[in-house]
Amino acid sequence: MFDQLVNLNNLPGKGSIYKRQFDNGSTILAYPNLTSPAVYFRGYLPVGSLSDPAGKTGLANFTSAMLSTGTIQNDFRSLHLKIESCGASISISAGSLSTVFGGQCLKEDLPLILNLLLDMLSEPAFPQDHFERVKQQLLTMIKILSQNTDEMANQAFDRLYYRDHPYSLPNIGFTNTVNLITTEDLRSFHQSYFGPVGMVFAISGGIEPEHAVNLVDQIFSRWQPKKQLSQIKLPDFKPPAEAMREHVSINGKSETDLIIGTSAPITMSQDYQVSSIGNSILGQFGMMGRIGEVLREQSGLAYYAGSSLEAGLGPTCWKVSAGVNPSNLEKAIEKIYGELNRFLEEPVTQAELDDVKSQALGQLPLSLETNAGIVQLLLSLERYKLNLDYLRELPQILAGITAEDVLENARHYWDLDKLVVASAGRSI
């Protein structure tokens, strides 16, 4: 079926994805999109909030926010004038395991933008005046998020599900921990964890892949590791062995956000592909799948409702989420449990299975229509150690998934007696 829609050999794969590893410990991947006048790049360094020291949660996030406030070579004004004068952009942010950078520009401006990016990553100035401004911005954001029902429901879920694992902590930190962070903390954190070792860089657009890789190498080869950087490893994790529930009370809210979840399979594993098909049927396809149909369309209990399958390194979750009127919270939970029970008791229909497979296969070439989509694919291939021909093999993998596979997979991951339930909103 898919072969009739697109030639698999035209998808990125071996022979068309250009990949090189360099002496300074970095890896670069490139793929051409020569009809585009622009170049898009994205990458990551293996340092994130997992490396935050005790009592200073939010340090990685604070550090990444400060990287755009000026470098040794360019103060804040000079840096941003150079970027904006050519219509380009550069962004940097921190997650749990990595600090992600990205940007886009015209082909002819790529050397300038890459040099500025290197300065931001390797030689930040951490100016005191911007330090105070960024700290206040972060503290304000924490305060705003404390009144956001969706954010508070997610933080409550993470506290319950991950418990003493670092993933239980919000990347942005807490008011008391961010208040303790100093410019010396930022400099020490940068010195300890930032370097080219483990950096992954992906690029696509109107530039020949080999030229792009050589240019990145020429510029970033100046960044040599000065010492053995600290390496943080994910600790072992065991999911909850019993049902858990928490509600965060936020007065004055007309909506309560609800999350019910369980463990997800290892990202991009065979189980993950089966779960992805099952998840689309459960809470994504059409009007948010079965969950959306029963909770929103039939019962009128939710403003939104659906399910999501998380991706990432280490433990991840499979969640059902909904936004409901506070007075409908218990009814919504009951309906979700009922639909999950159906998901575990009977196979999905062949029509449902065919629909979500067609959707997944149809979206595949569409996701590669932009430079950003191509770059995201390249990063996923490297992050999850996938075969470069993964995209060409995926249609056959999806085609082989049966309704019985979806049912067996669902029963393996969803135990209705051990689910984590978190909500945030007005108490009833």
C-alpha cells in the first residue's frame, strides 16, 4: 500500500544521510534539501537537569538561558545584532538529559551563525546585569506555572510516578532553589559539563551535505575538551507497584486537568511501535480516538481528552489526559477507566487498525517536507541508535502489527490496579 504512495528509496537512508564522527567527540549528520534557500540545524549536548546539584534544581535550565546573554567575544547587543541583521535565529534550552540548540539562516550566512553558536556554547560571559534579569524571569515563570492546572497536574504526576528519580523534578526548578543560584554556580556548572564530547549536530537545507559537515567541523573543531567532563548516568528505576493519586488544589479555576498514566515501552523498540498504533486508536486518531469519543463527544464531560505516548531516553510514560469541569472529575475518571478496560478486554477493530496505519504511513513523507522535519529525524536516528535505513524499514514494521499484537501489548503495559492519577484545579 505504502509503496504506491512513495518510493521508499527516496526516503532518507544509507547513501543519502551523510554522517561523520570527529576527534573532539562530536557527531554530525546532514541531509540535502537543495530546493530550499535556507539551512536549518539542531543538536544537543549531553548535559541537562539530571546534573543539577542537590538544593539547586533548575541550574541547567538557568545556565542554558544565560548562554544567549553575551559571550567573551560579543556582548548581548552585539551578539543579537549580528544574528538578527541577517534574519537568522539561534535558540538554546535545557531538558532533563541534554541542552538543545537550534537555528536557521540563509546558506551564505551559515559560517557567521555557526561561529556565534560556538561562542555561545563554549565561551559565555554570564554578565551580572543579565543574570539578575534572567533570574527574575525564571522566578516569574515558576509563579505563573504554579497557577497553571495542566503544568501542576503534570508535576504531580511526575512526583508520584518517578518518586526519588531525578525525572520527578521540574527542569525549571523551584523558587527556593533558583533563588540560591549564583553566577559562580553557572560558571562552575558550565566548566564541569559543557564540551564537544557527545555533541550531536544535525543539519539540512540548501547546502551539499559534505560541505555542511566540513563547515561545522572546521568551526567546531576549535572546541576541544579541556578536561575529562563529568558524566551523569540515569539511575535505575522501578515503576510504582500500586495505584497512586494526588490532587493539587488551585482556587479560582474553571477547569481541572487530569492525567492517568502507566509505564511506556523503550522508545523506538518493537513494543514502542505496537504501542504507538494502540495509542492512536485509544486517544489520538480522528477526534482524539476512543477516549475523545466517549469522554467529549458522547458524554460531554471534557473540554479536551486524548492519550499520548512519551518518547525519550530512560523511563517514560503512556498517559491519558483530559480537561474537565471540576464537578465532572470523578465521572471523567470513571469513564476513562471504563474505556481502558475495553482496550484491555477486546481487540481493536480491523477498520481502526487500517485507519491508523494509513495515517502513520501517510504522515511519514509529509514530516520530511521541511528542513526542521528532516533534522528532527536525523537527531532521532542518532539519539535512539537506529539504523540509518529505519524510515525505509518502518512501513514493513507497521504493516506487520495485528489487532492481537495491540491487545497483548496493552495488557502488558496497562494494569488498572497500578495506575497513577494526578489532577490540578479547584477542589470540590
